[in-house]
Amino acid sequence: MNVAVMKTKAEQAIAENFEAVAEKLPGSAAVKARRSQAIGAFSGLGLPHRRIEEWKYTDLRVNVKDVLPSAINDATPLTIAELLVALGPLAHVDAHRVVFVNGHYRADLGDFSDAAGAMIAPLGELLSGASEDVIAPMISTPEGGDAVETLNTAFMTDGAVVTIEGGASLAKPLLLVFVRAGTQAQSVAVRNFLSVGEKASAEIIEAHVVLPGSTHDAQLNALTEVAVGKGATLRHAKVAADEGKALHLSNWDVTLAADATYRSFQFSAGLGLARNNQNIIFEGEGGKIDLSGAYLARHAEHIDTTLVVDHAVPRCESRELFKGVLDGRGRGVFQGKIIVRPDAQKTDGKQMSQALMLSEDAEFDSKPELEIYADDVVCGHGTTSAQLDPDLLFYCRSRGIPENEARALMIESFIGEAIDKVENEQLRDALTAYTMQWLGRSPRG
Amino acid sequence: MLEIKNLHVKLEDEGREILKGLSLTVPAGEVHAIMGPNGSGKSTLAYVLAGRDGYEVTGGDILWKGESIIDMEPDERAAKGVFLAFQYPMEIPGVAGLTFLRTALNSVRKKRGEAELTTPAFLKLVKEKGQKLNIDIEMLKRPVNVGFSGGEKKRSEILQMALLEPTLCVLDETDSGLDIDALRIVSEGVNALRDKDRAFVVITHYQRLLNYIVPDKVHVLADGRIQKTGGKELALELEKSGYAEYTHKAA
């Protein structure tokens, strides 16, 4: 459908923004050409709005009023000590760190020289030196595709390009840290490429964190393209912990080769407006995915989880479990589409989405969509929304546990069921710590 | 000493009066059984003592150690030593038994002005108290009561009671759903807690439990009031003659 609509103020600002920074964005002539194509494509698409089914509950045309200046050639100073403060509970996760500040790679803050089996390079440098034939397969410009991804191509400054060698097994997780620092309002676009070679095994964590005292006026567009090779395993996590105002647009585009395993977890707290998109395509038989996540929203925060799982081939398995806690006027959106193509026999898919509503004004919109074109499949989905059980609260309180503590215990237990999906114990502990922080409580000893 | 004085309670939702001038005194060191037909107000009494929402006290008072507790929150009452063993203990998915016990114990200790227990001290205490009730640590690593049998749930209630060391123990139909072996273990657990400083209110429909937990006094509750008080032999009498006499009187 191609409806000509008046450009919004934000859409105009995006176009002007691009004009202003195009020359300063990293990249060879080939890359610059891609960027121009992308902004052209965006001009046709505009910001996604509620009349587009996938954006029904998260209307960017209404919600994105202002476009913040792009952080280009940013060199905001950040010390290791400040990095650790920004990382908060994640500082305790033993990992190789690859660090970006305001969308720009910072070699001085990273620590991955001994990550055997992994090749890691900053995208910004690659873009500058790249010729058309190198960059073409990496950056596709979707025609009539996703507007947010199109904007990512136009504005991306940096990101991590990670290649895990075939057969390698990383001893420690890779932690890709994206820090926001400084007092300048900013719009940042980053893109990561993660490629896990045949029979390799790795854990990669993306963290979007803020140095306390930094600007709250922030817009992030982060796209991660993932290819999990034949028989390989990737445990992929994203932690976005902010302070309640930022716009967070995230896309994960994942392909799985035969017999590949992909486990992901996304944690979101304190995001003004978040869209967490995951597009998964099974390209070879025997693939397995386990997608899960937890989100916490209060005030007028809005967190959208949208999944598209494409069972394009037979004998693949998909599991999804997402849990949200909604307080105040917080809003949770869950859209889970599972497509089972005509040939995808023996598909096994299960999906669950649950919300815990702590206030009368909270809202949860849940839309599971199963599109099944094969006949020999097992697919199921469920969705629930509930309040804290008053009988359980009374039970806890009759044992001397004060009301706020009892409520926290119930909320932790609800979210804990999702966090338990994370295999890395240190990461689990960090996520529990974030949850406790959100609840305004000190960690349980 | 527990003193319940002319207590009137109605259900907040329905407005129906359940307790209609109930008076009862249980001195420290004694076990008093409350027996009565279904619908007589036994469970309401248990919940009102523990402070559950949904009940409105329209008259009278409940004094525990001389202090009125009717305006206290359930957790305040727990800190004051009130404990209700539930007829149907709740399952709490996602909260490990040990976490729950430790949170409860330290909450109560804090309010009682005692230091919180360290992890080793806590585990030692749980092991020791659990042993007598056939509850091992592995069982407590599982979520609270989830997947437990009826007997396991009641044992876990008594373990909570033993850990929190209440001074007023209210047992609501603790015998329901128990076979003879479980009944014996639970009763032994309760009897081990009998103490000169501790008062027990044992609510039951059947006399059977009172063979194991021998009461000092038995009260018959019907139509929201204590209709008769006697010694342990009153329970045997009721077992023979039933509650017809009292329900008739009430009607």
C-alpha cells in the first residue's frame, strides 16, 4: 500500500538531519551511495504508524515528535571507572568488552585482545575502507522494507562486526557495551554484524547503558544482523536499562543454518518508548530457537516486543517466553507472529506472553499470530495478564513480610521465571539486580 | 493471654454478619480447641485473628497480651507473635522456600528488634527445625509449596511456625487432608512447640486431631458465638452426638 501522506515535522527533520551530516558519516563512496538510497527509501516510507498492522500499537508518527541531532564524530571523554559505573550490575559479568560511547568505537575502553576464536572489528573503520563488493552483501537497502532499518542504514556510525571462527568455543561472553554519556541531546544509530561459524559456540551480550548524569534526551536505533552457522550455538542477550525517557528502536535480524541453536534474552527497563523487534528465519532443518525476555514499565513508558519467526523449512523448534511488569500508565505490547511455511512439516512452536499489571491505568496489548500452512505441526501460544494475587500477599504478610516487600517478592518471582531462561549465572544475577533496582530495593543477601 | 471480647464481624462484600458477639479467653501456655459445624464462623475467626482483608470488625475487640490488634496489619501482628497455620497453604511459584523463610524470619526479627540471621546461621536453624518435621533443605530449594502433597504443605506450615517462634498459634483445620502418618508428624511438631509462654487456638471440625494435640479446653462455636465450653471430654461428646444440638439452638 502506498499512501501519500503529508510529512510530519519529525520526518522533515530526519531528512534535514541527513543533509546536514551526510558528508561527516563514515564510509567510502559505495557506502555513501547506500546511505543516500536508504534515505530516499525512507522518504517514501515515512515513520511507521498505527495503520500499518505491525505498528498498530506503537505509532512512531504520533510518538516521535522531535528528532535529536545526530552524534557524529563524538569524542565525549569516558574513563574506565565511569564505564563501570554505567555498567552497574553488568560490571560483575566476566566478559570481553567491546565499548562504544555515543555510537562511536572506543578502543581505549575495550578488553578483548585475548578472545581466542573471535575476530572483532569496529564497523566505522570497515565502512571507511570498504569497496562496493565488500559492503554490498553487508548492507542491504530494503525496498519498501522496514523504515527503522532503513534509517539505520542512512545514519549508522559504528558497531561491532564479530566473526566467530568455525568450531571455536568462546571461553567468555562478548559484551558489546553502548554507553550514553555527556549532556548533549543525541540521536545514535549503530549496527552490529554477528556471524557464528559452523559448530562454533558463543555468548554475546549487548548492553545499552547510561552514565548517570547524562542527557535523557536520547534516541537510539540499533540493528544487529545475526547469522548462526550450521550446528552452531549462539546465546544472545540485550540489556537496555535507562532512566525513563529515551527512545529505543532495536532490530535483531537472525538467520539459522541447519541444526543451529539460538537462545536470546532481552531485558528492558526505564525506556520511554521501546520497540524490540526480532525477525528469525530458519534456513536449514533442525534449527532451534528459544527467545525470552522481561520488561518493566511505569509512568508513561511503552515497551513493544515484536517477533516474527519464520519456519521456512521442516523440523525446527521455537520457544518464546516474555514477561512484563506494568505499573502507572506503563504499556506493554507483545506481537508474536509464527509463520509455518507449507513445507515446514514437523515444526514445533510454543509461545507465551504474560503481563503483571500493578495499576488500574497500565495497559497490555498482546497479539499472537500463527500463520500455519503445513499440516503436521505442533504449535501453541498463550497470553495472560493478571494482578498481584491478594491471597498470596496476605499469606506472605501473615508470615511477617511487610506489604511492599511481599509485593516485591511476588514481582521478582514473576519476572524470575523469565530471567531463569538465561544460562549465564552472572548475567542472571545482574538482571535480578536491575529488577531489584527498579523495585527500589537493595539486593537480597 | 488472648482475650476476644464480644467480637462482631461481617463480610465486607456481602455485609453478612459471621461472628455475633464471640468472647473467648486463652491464657498463655494453654491449648484451646474451637470446634463447630461448617459455616459456624471458625475460619472467619482464624482470618480475623491474622488480619486478612475482607472482614469488618463492627464491634468488640481482640486483645493480645493486653494490646488491641484489630487495627494492626497482618505483618505487624506476625511481629507481635501471631501465627496462622492455613487450612490451604498457598503455593508461591518462583519463590524458593528458603528465600521465603529467610525473608519472613528476618522481617519478623527486624521488627522484634533482633539482628538478622546470617546465611550459615539461618541454614543451620532451618536444618535443625526441619529435621523433626521430615523436611530437608532440597525440598526448600523448590518454590514454596509448589507440587507439595497435602501432608508436605502442612509440615511446611509447621516449619514456618517453628522458625518464626510465635506466641499465639492459630491452627485452621490443620488435620484436613492428612493421613494418619502425616497427622502424627504434624501433631508432634505442634506439641514440641507447646510452652508456658505460648497460646494455641486449634480450630477443627473433627475430634481426631485432638487425640494428638490434647487441648486444655474445648469450645463449641456455632452461629458466630461460643455456645459451650468444656474440657477435652467435650470433644468426645461432640464426636458422638454431633453438632445438631447447637445448630438447632442457633436456629
